[in-house]
Amino acid sequence: MRAALILLMFFAATGARAQEQDFSKVGVKSTPLTANLHMLQGAGGNVAALVGSSGGVLLVDADFGAIADKMRAALKADGASGPVRYVINTHYHFDHTDGNLAFAQGGATIIAQTNLRTRLASGGTIGGGSITRTVPPADPGALPGITYESELTVYLDGTAVRVHHYPRAHTDGDSVVFFPAAHVVHMGDIFVRYGFPFIDTNGGGNVRGMIAACEDVLSTSPADTRVIPGHGAVATLDDLRTYTQMLKDTSALVAKAMAAGKSLDAMKSEKLLGAWSARYSPEKGFVNTDTFTELLYASLSLPAARHGPARRPHP
Ligand SMILES: [Zn+2]
């Protein structure tokens, strides 16, 4: 919930004011998943940290640069004796990539899907429904040094980490990162636990792609897989299944209303998605029921043909 509030604050703030956020009181919490794989939670999105046999580290996402030193301290406490060697970004949003520069300056190679690099380099307007936030181009030093199109495997001291692109999901440059040996997957903001998810439709996101990505993870992951969401506590495949069903049911309802010629305003005033509000819409949360209705409407207004992800084998 705290992460959702921080996100809301960032979206409400101007770019300049966001720079002035006070990170001094932010702590980094580490949750062990295996002996050498942890989930770190600071001020932004959840970070996965794999410590290799050499002591070097692979991170999935980078949180905010202002807490990079606190993250390094947490990594040390978790057994890291070397530098962060790789950072894989799940998507371009600042609460997942702002720390890129700090880790790149420490020698890390930033890795991401091609579309992420383009969006980070150009800046632009993150947006969907009534939520928008304009972000400046990233510092060139924060940009990925390696990009990939659809699939990539990174080996940290021989341990395979599989990176899989799902087209047009939370954004158009999403990576889901699998740790096959640990039965752990980091889904970025395709799966969040603060309520209804945000979908960056300006950034090429679409609920159809989010559903397809969730279904692919559900159908290909071992039953005991632990799922790191973009925000919130570590989850099970059952949690992901419940969330995926919500995405499918709410989408189907909006699609049906659209087919019947109902306007977006009518869907909101009639509280079309009211049955999910108690569970998924926090009182003054980041994505309330009206906003989520807008995000689904925007997603489903686009042609479906563009959103089927190619299914490819992974772990
Ligand atoms: Zn995001």
C-alpha cells in the first residue's frame, strides 16, 4: 500500500517536484526466496537480486537512484561481495529505472527490450485514462547497453536467467524475468498487488497483452513458482490466477458494453465494474474503479490483431 501511495504521489507531482521527494527515510527490505535470490523493496518497484558464486549481482529493476547505496548495503547483507554486474529492466517507468544510472556508473550493464530503450531515450508521456505524467529523456548513461527483441538468456556465474518479452502488456517494452533454478518469476507491473493495475496505453500497453502474458506464465511455470509482482508482496501462481481472472472478467464486461454501444461515461456512472471495487479499488488509490474502466476502454478500443503475443518456449 505504501508503494501505491508513493506512486500516486509521483504521478500527481510535476517532474521537478518529484526530484525533491525525500528518500532519506526510505529503508530497503529484503525478503529471501532462496539462499542467493532475494526480493528487495525500497521506494519504487520490487527488485529481484541474484547473487552469483563470484559475489557479483544481477538485479531485475533498479528502483530510484537516490536509494542505490541503501540497496548496495542490503545486497552486502544478503551475501554479495562484488558489484552489481547486470540490471534487467522490466519496463521503462521511472520507479523501476531511475536507479539505472547509479548502477551503470558502478559498472553494471543495463539490459532491456528494444522498445524500452527507445522510450527511455526519448522521454514522453506515461499515460492511461485520467492518469498522465510527462517524463524527460533519461540520462544517456542510464540507457540499456544491451537490448533484445523477444527472448534472451543471461548467465550469472553459470546460473541461467531467462528474459522474455510480452508485446503490448503494461507497456510495449515489457520483460518478464524467469529464474528457472529457483522457480521464481519477476513479472514487473504486468502483475501488481495494490489493486487494479495501471496500464500505460500511451506507452503501448494493453490489457489484452497483460492477460496473454499472465496466461503464458501460468501455463508454463512449475506449480510451486513464487511470483514477484511489480509492487506488493511475493505471490503464488494462485494469486496470479485470481488476478488474471479479474482482468479477463472486467475486460469481457467492458467489451460487451462497448459492443452494445455504451459510452465510457455511462459505464462509469452505472458502475459497470462495481463488483470488483471492494477488492481492487482503494478509497483514494492509484487506480480507482473509474480509472480502470478508462484503461480497459482505451485498451479494447484498439484493434485486437495487434495484441496477440507470439508464444515461445521458455524454461
Ligand atoms: Zn509501471
